[in-house]
Amino acid sequence: MTARRRRLLFVGLATVDLVQRVQRLPGTDEKVQSDSVDVAAGGPAANAAVTAAALGASLEAALGPGHGFEITLVSAVGAHPLGDLIRADLAAHGVTLIDATPDAPDPPPVSAVTVLASTGERTIVSRNAGDRTVNPPPEGLPDADLTLVDGHHPALASAAARSAKRLLVDAGSWRPIFADIFPNADVVACSGDFRHPSAEPARPTTGAPAPDQARRDAATASAIAAPHVVITHGAAPVRWFSASRPERTAQAAPTRPPRAGEVTVPHVTAVDTAGAGDAFHGALAVALVQGDRDLPAAIAYASEIAAIRVSHAGPRAWLSHLP
């Protein structure tokens, strides 16, 4: 009997990413020549969807039909010719796109990404999509075993959060819509740079040192108040926090004391850090929907995939190195 492919829904930003690799960053009013140029779909939700699709393809190749995933991205792309670049890249990597604004004439968001070859660090100039109003498609959102939202396109994100069976939130940076989304979340993933407006511990006196990162992470997790909070720190260990409240899909489960811990990430030489967090979130979605790992093991798996991402240059070449 063929296994049923699990359904993963990604809701959020899709951009056109122009990625150039340079030996040094230009100064003011200066030009430098890049070593390489790549054009691909980008954005947190889109990159996470591509990662999940690639991992699903690897699973099906190893285990047979039905062991992969049905990957759908709901975003705003529109009718501008630049949107064709997004559609083509997503289709080539096994992601089904539902365009919530198919007739919009404006260009989709564009990100100019510059990667410094010596360190793999990147700089990004992007308009994102803050000036667009994007509502759910008329036919509604598709059913999914797990939904990831990145907080872009607030009305769309809010609708997805309310309808999700199980919700993973990619909280890249604070957005007001998160106040509505976090109460529906089962897992919230963010970086150590994330700042919840009510989480920063007050300094008792002028000039007192800032709270250390561990205290800041604990305050962030407490403010988010999701059943599980995952906080990444680049090459440093990932911190996780599990509250006594169970996930919404396990309402009958007994409460248990809050728990917290750290997961060490693989040590690799970073070649290209662009999209590393997106790869982590896509892999975390895969690990969560598979259901055979506890949270620390799911984080370890996602960290391994993110380590592969940063070890290879370019937005898509790294996918061929997935296990």
C-alpha cells in the first residue's frame, strides 16, 4: 500500500532574488565586479518551501512513492514579467504556487543580495511587500498537515494561522500581525536578534549592562508564549523552550513542567549564509510533520540541513548535496 504524501503549506513572501558573489564590498560611489550571478525565487516562505520539496524528493528517491510531501506556497506574485521568474523557479523545484494576486500589474518584491566570498556573509537590499494588501484567494487555503507562515502579507498570514491544523511560525523580525498569529502557533522559530516588544528585560539603572543572551532568549520565549519556541544563533547552539501548554493538536495531553535546552549545530566553513534561516525553517517543518522526532531531534535535523546550505555557494546548487 502506497503511503500518503503529507501536505505542507507555506504562506508568505516570494521575491525575485538577484544574488551576486564578490571578493569585497564596494565603498561609496564605487563599483566592483562580481564573481557570479544567480537569479532565483526568494523570500522566507518560498525558500523554506523549496527546501521542504527537495527533502521530500530525497525521501521518495530513497524510500519510494508516498514518502515525500505535497508542497504548496501561497503568496503574491502577480502578472508582471518578473513574476515569471518566481513561477519558473518554484515549478522547477517541485513547489505548487497559489498566487493570491494573479492579476496584479506591479512587479513582485525584488531583493539584491551580495555575498562576500571570504566569509559567506551577505547584505540584502529589499523592498519586501509592506505596501501590498494581499487577501486569501477566493477559493480559500488548501488543507495541510502543517502550515508555515512568515508574517508577510498580514491578512493572508492571519487567515492561514486561524485555519492551520498545526502551525509553525517563522518569526524573522517583529511584525504587529504576530500578536494575532502567535496564539495560534504550535512552534515559533526566530533568531537571537528577534525582539518581542514586551520581552526586553528592564535595566535597573542607567548604564547597567544589557541582559545576557540566555536571559534575553528566555524572556523572548515567555513573551511569545507558544507551546514551543526555537531560537537560533548562527553557528552557536540553538535554544529551545517548551511550555507546559500542549500543542493544539494534543489538547487532551496532560500538562507537564516547562522545559528548555540547547542543541549544538554542526561546525562548517560558511561559504554562503543567504537563506540559511529559511533552509532551517523548511527542514524544521519537514521534521515536525514527519512526527518521529522530538523537538531537540527536529532542531538537530534542521541544523544539519542549514549547515549544508551555508557550505555551498548559490541559492539552489546546495540542494544537490542533501542526503
